[in-house]
Amino acid sequence: MVTFTIKKSVAKDTFFHKKVTLNAGGKLIDLSSPKVMGIINLTPDSFFAGSRKQDVSLILKQAEKMLAEGATILDLGAYSSRPGAADISAQEETDRLLPAVEAIVAEYPEAVLSIDTFRTRVAEAAINAGAHIINDISGGELDEAMFATVAKLQVPYILMHMKGTPQNMVQQANYENVFDEVFDYFVKKYHQLKQLGVKDVILDPGFGFAKKAEHSYELMRRLSDFNVLRLPVLVGVSRKRMIYNELGLTAEDALNGTTALNAIALTKGANILRVHDVKEAVETVKIWKCVDSPDLP
């Protein structure tokens, strides 16, 4: 049995010791300056209709737009993880995903591609087709072979916190202390990954996944405390219910709230912003850097 005694508070100089580089298929990504990840959904029922792209020509057009606007990473997902989304087979997910990966790799060979999947089979096929990062909403809980596969492939791994499945996670949103539970989850999972030899791990608190709005906002309030783990942190709040419900809007109208929350996340140490709207997120990072690094021209 392994005992962990990491203090759940952040020292003043934690940021200087935080791991800030990723090796994505030989492409070195420096996260000391926050980066933007653009979302491309290959599903017909993603919660934000504007992100849905299924035709390869439209996928390439969206990839071109996001890269031109300054996205460092493109995150492709072929399985809808919105609350209550329909389950699909691994084969259907693969059939949706691989043509997109192959097309983007051929057209934009320098693009860094992340694959949003919890299935080992899908992840491995996408990496073999030219993708670089595995983004797993389940933290290995929904496919016990995932961690060993990440270790074998030696690719960066986004470790997200979720309870249950997309189909039942709403019913799992119960916590005595949401920050402590997510923190302890990260410690346990990272230890397992490190023991297997996984070198690059990014933490994602999983805003909105098996979490009520108050849980997500508590995690945002304490986001900087995750920096004690000295790992990069990804924040994905783009156009989510925690924003648009609070403002009495819909996902289509939640860009301004998203920008505000992304700016707050940057002040608390976020290294990657996962967004539907790349241009606005890149501009947010630029303005934040003017404040954080006033000596910049």
C-alpha cells in the first residue's frame, strides 16, 4: 500500500518547479506560456452545435481556421460525452475518427493532434494514424488497459476526473469535499502512470463531469492548489452549463462568460485552455501575459 503525504496547498515558487514541456511525437510543446487547444467534435450530438463537424472537408476547414487563429493543439472527439449522450461502439467511434486524423495529418503535418477517447483500441488506432496525445475523460476507469497502452505508446496523457459514465455521471455528482476527492484521485492515478513509465501527464479537473455548478466553481476557486502536484493543468469550461445556466443563456450565447472564466483560470495557473473559440482564447492569453509579464513589449 502506498501512502501519500502531499500537502494540498501551493508554495509561492511552485510555478518555477512545475513541468512545462510536452513531447508530442517529437514536437516539443512549451507550456510555460499557456497554450490553446481547439475542439473539433466529430459527433452529431455534441452539446454545442457549432462545434460539430462530420464531413472531412468541413473538418479540414475548421482545422485550418483554428491553426490560423493560433491553436497549438487540435482535440478531436468522435464520442459525445455530454450528459446522457448515447453510447456508441468502438468501431463506430473509430470509423468517425480515423478519416479526420488521416486528413489533418496529410494536410497539416505540423499540427499537434489530441484524441478525446476513453477506449484503448480507438486511442491506439489514432496514434498509429499520426495523432500525438490521448485525452481520456475517464482517467483509465472505463478501459483498464489504457494506462499500459499510454506507457507503450509513450505519448502525453490528459488525465481527467470523472465519476461514472457520460450516461450516468449526473447522478454521481455527490461529494463531501470535491477538491480533496479530485486531488487524491490525481495523486493516485499519477502514481500509477509514473510507475508504468508515462512521462508526460496533464491534469484536467473535469469541469461539469459528474459535478454540479457549485463543485465546478469550487474547483476553479482552488485551481492553483493543483500546482503543488507540479504537472500541467488543462481547463475545459468552454460554453458549458456552469456558465450559461448562471447567466440565463444557452451554449450558443456563452462565449463572453467562457472568456471571463478562461481569464480567471490563467491567473490560477492553467497551462492549456480547451475551447471551441480559438481566436478569443488566444487573445485572452495575450492580454493575460501583458499583465503577468509587464516587461513584454
